Amino acid sequence: MTVPVFRFAPSPNGHLHLGHAYSALLNQQMARDAGGRLLLRMEDIDRERCTPELEQTMQEDLHWIGFDWEKPVRRQSEHFPVYSEALDRLIDMELVYPAFLSRGEIKHEIENLGGNGGWPRDPDGALLYPPTDRQLSNAERERRIGEGQPFSWRLNMDRALEHIGEPLFWTELAPENRAVETAPRVWGDVIIARKDMPTSYHLSVVIDDALQGITHVVRGKDLFEATSVHRLLQRLFDIEPPLYHHHALILDHDGEKLSKSRKDTALRSLRQEGVTCQEIHAMIGL
Ligand code: GLU
């Protein structure tokens, strides 16, 4: 029988808050109940916003709340060549294309296409990428790249879905192992590799969950829609999908999602104010 493997995968670009504590400790509880392993992964591909100091602080905060992970920690910043290789596979399959438009140009292009106002947005609120760069000839792409124009790699969503040719599902653990049909189209031509790096959150998370043999992905509901992209990439790479549990989020008094920029719910601040680890567990109901 295979041993279940869980992971907590924060980005060290700020301080952990009560919502992270809940996610980490829920992973720990589920891993213990299942007799499984528990890993910690630092999703630090953004080299400007993620720092070793913030990672250090995160690890201290996690120790303090009693989160106990298997060493070593996997740091995504140490594995760019692995993601680059995965990106190359998608390039070879002609499922991604170089996308040159800046944020301002995307808006402008959408206006040109007459899409003012009614243009669809993805679940994160970003405008879907217009079809402009999809239609460029290879010669034009090469010319622009040769000129040094910055570009990201975007998935040609229509082509990727055509390639797969059947509906895709993932298994959501609660309630009762239900099959969820993916809806990746809501993301449009999603970014697979950002302008300054050979990867993105979506690509790295899929590759790492596979390489680390993760069997259970337990994370917040705010990532529910992203799972459609992950499931699609898993299928394109022939990766066996893990099981998913998207848990409820801890909200503030106004019903808003907690954010790393808020001080009052940061584990750091709570600890400095004299809140105990037991009180943190009580606050999040674990
Ligand atoms: N790194 C992501 C975050 O901090 C979580 C990724 C995941 O759990 O899949 O929001």
C-alpha cells in the first residue's frame, strides 16, 4: 500500500497568518489520521518578492504553531531547470505560444477588438488574453524574440483542450469523494511561464506535486478554480492526479479573506502580543 503524502506549500513573500496556520495544521491532522507523510515546500519562484529572511520567519512561525514537517524543504527556486524542461515539452507539442503584450497593451488591444466592458475576466479578476499573439506567424515570433522583446509563454487553451478531446475531472475529498468536472476555459490562455522565468505558479505546482509524490493536496477554496488548470497540465504531462481537498477559508470580521499585508492576523504579531500556540489552535478550531 502506498503511504499518503501531504504538503503545505506557502510562498515566502510575507508573513503567515491565521489562514495559513489553519491550512498547515489541517494538512498535519489529515496526514496523521491517514498515517501519511507531511512535506513543506517553499513556492519562491518570484525572486523579487520572496526572500530567505521571510522563509526563515515562516519556518519559525510554523515551528511555533506545532507544524512538524519532513526535511529537507523543497525550494522551487532551486529547480528552475526542471520546470524549464516541462515548458519545453509544451513548446514541442505546440500548445504554448510567446505572448508579447504588456498589461497596458492587453487593455488597448481589447478596446481595439471592441471588447470594452464586456470582456471576460479569469477567476483572479484578470482580463482574458486577447487572441492577438496566437495568430502571429512563426517568422514574426522569431523576429520579435530576436529583437529582444520580452514575452511570457501562454497556453493555447483551445488547442490544449482539443488535444485532450474529452472532459476532465478531479476528485474532491469532501464531501464523500466527488468527481468535479474541470472548467479550464474560464482562464483563457493562461500564463505557463512568466516573462522573467521559465515557469509560473501553475506549472511549478503541478511538476512539484508529481515529483514529490503528493497524493493529497489540501489547500484553501481560493485555489479551487486553479485546479482546473492543474488537472489539464497533469493530463498533458501524463501525470497521475492527486486527490484534492479545498478547505473553507478563515475570514476576518468583515467576511474578507485574510491577506499577508495585514498585521493583526499575522502569526508573528499574535505571538508578540502574547497569544499562545494553544490559543492559535483554538482560534482556528483545530
Ligand atoms: N503557494 C500557494 C500560496 O501560497 C499555495 C499553493 C498550493 O497549495 O497549491 O497561495
